[in-house]
Amino acid sequence: MPVAIRKDQYCDQRQRRTEAACTILDAPEVWQGLLMALTIAMYHYVRDLARTRYPAIKGRDLAAFRGQLDYIARHHTVVTAEQVMLAVKSGEALPENACWLTFDDGYADHYQTVFPLLDERGWQGSFFPPVCAVRDGQLLNVNRIHFILAATKDLNGLLTLVRQFIEEHAGYPDLRPFDAYWSELALASRLDPAEIIFIKRILQHGLPAALRDELAAILFRRFVSVDPAAFAAELYMNSDQLRTMIRAGMYVGSHGATHAWLDRLEPASQVTEIDDSLSYLNSLGAPTEEWVMCYPFGAYNHAILALLERRGCVVGLTAEVGVAHLGINAPLLLPRLDTNDLPIN
């Protein structure tokens, strides 16, 4: 049955401050619409962790992934990206207990491990690769950080190296003391302690760009590999593999060109990120007239939402935690559940 939804009833508190973050149709205060629950499962690394060189990487173990697929088969109906876009555009009903499987970052795991398991079940997965990783073989900074953390158990030693680096570069423009960064960035999340969050944030965006790239490169060479290009070639899918997946019925959407924090870019750079990604998707044979955006780091702002609307984006995937409700959540701001939020048996 249709229900009335107040404009501010269900919007996330961080979304209420911008009109673009809560799409309301037909009337300024109330929208009459069907509510459709949609569990959107989010995955990154999926691998046989015990048999890899980096068993400490935070990923979904293969055996647990198989168990989770069994759980989803028993309790959900897996839907396609096309079904979700149609539901958003026209109100076409989704099945009860609908579940949408999404895979971020373009890892080789997705082609070698995930794709065959989904294909044998007749399920579609939706995959979101950054262009520079899968086309150009560039190692993403976010992955450098993941493997630095996976390769060392000595967090205190790692923090000491970060402190020493900052002290050695004292006087560099816009560089602050270590303790100032610690006070701002060392905030535990629901999945990581404060020390790990600090290392992630200081290397993702805390330090000035040139220094964070230099420090990440130093730490990667010390703890992981002296050959980042070879490491990237092993870590990511390539364009031919993505084309194979598309031909087999998988969906491939946008994750930007360089896996940037989109909310931190100037508008012109946002345009470049999105347009370069769409151009690449078009070269793969993926849809680019009506399509899905998956925000790197879950980051967005009013400008990027407006740009996506102009480019024909139908659905946007965030890192907000929750079950999505079409008719409540803004279509460009759908929440997801991490694989760790779902049962595995």
C-alpha cells in the first residue's frame, strides 16, 4: 500500500542539510510512494586468505563467501542493477527480500573467484572498477595503505615511522605537527581501531598531497614490494576480463577515474573524474546513458550529485550503513551493508 513520507522523517542526519541529499517527488513536504526494501551487499577483497601472501588483509575469505552466498540464496532474491534502476525510475516492484551484490575497486579476485561463483548460480554481480587501476595498471593509494597495514603487525612501529617522517619535513607548507593530526584523525570506527584509522587517514588525505604520496611509497617499498607496477598487475582485473564479464551478464558501473575523494575535488576535476570513467565504460560496452555510480570512500557533495544527475546517473551507492528503502532513501544516496554485516552460514 502507498504510504505518506515526511520530507525529513528518514533522511540521514548528515544528509538533512542539503536539499540534494533527500530527493522528494511530487510535493514539497509529502511523497506518496511504494516502499521497497533492498539489501545492498558490499564487497572488496574476496580470496582464500590463508593461501595468500597477505592473510591479514581485511577481506572476505573464500569459504565464508561461499557460505554467505548460500545464506543469501535461502533468505533473499538476488536482483540485477537493471531491476534496481527500473524500480527507481518507474516504481517497478522488486521481489520480496531483494538483495543486490556489489563489488568495489576492480580486483582480480572479482574475475578469478567471484565471477565464476555468481555465474554458476545464474546471478548478476555489479562491479565498480577505478579506470586508472584496471586500464592503466596504476596502484591505488588506498591499496598501498591496505597492504602496508596487512604486511606489518607492529602498529606502534608504523606510527613511529609516520611521526619521524613528519618531524623530518617540519616547515613544509601546510604541514602540521604529528600530535595535531593525531587529535583530528585518530578516531576508531566500527571496524577499525584508532591507530589503523589514523594511518589510513593520514595517508589518504591528512598530509599535503606530495608528502602523503612520498610517505606511502616509502612504506610500501619497505613492507610490501619494490615493484608497485608488478603488484598492481597482479591485484586488479584488466579491460578484457571486464568485457568478458559484461558479455556474461555482469554489470559494470562507475567508481570514478582515479578513486578520488570526490567531495574534496574542485568542480572541474569532478567533471573529469566522471567523464573519464564514462568514456572508459563506453569502451567496454557497459551502459552509460542510464547507469550506476559507486562513490569511492563513500564521499560525495552537492556538486557531484548535481553532476551525476546531468550525466544520466540513476542510482548512487554510498558507504552509509543500512538496508536501502526505495521511496525513502534518495536514489543517488543508497546505503549498503558490508559483507561483515551479513551472516555467512
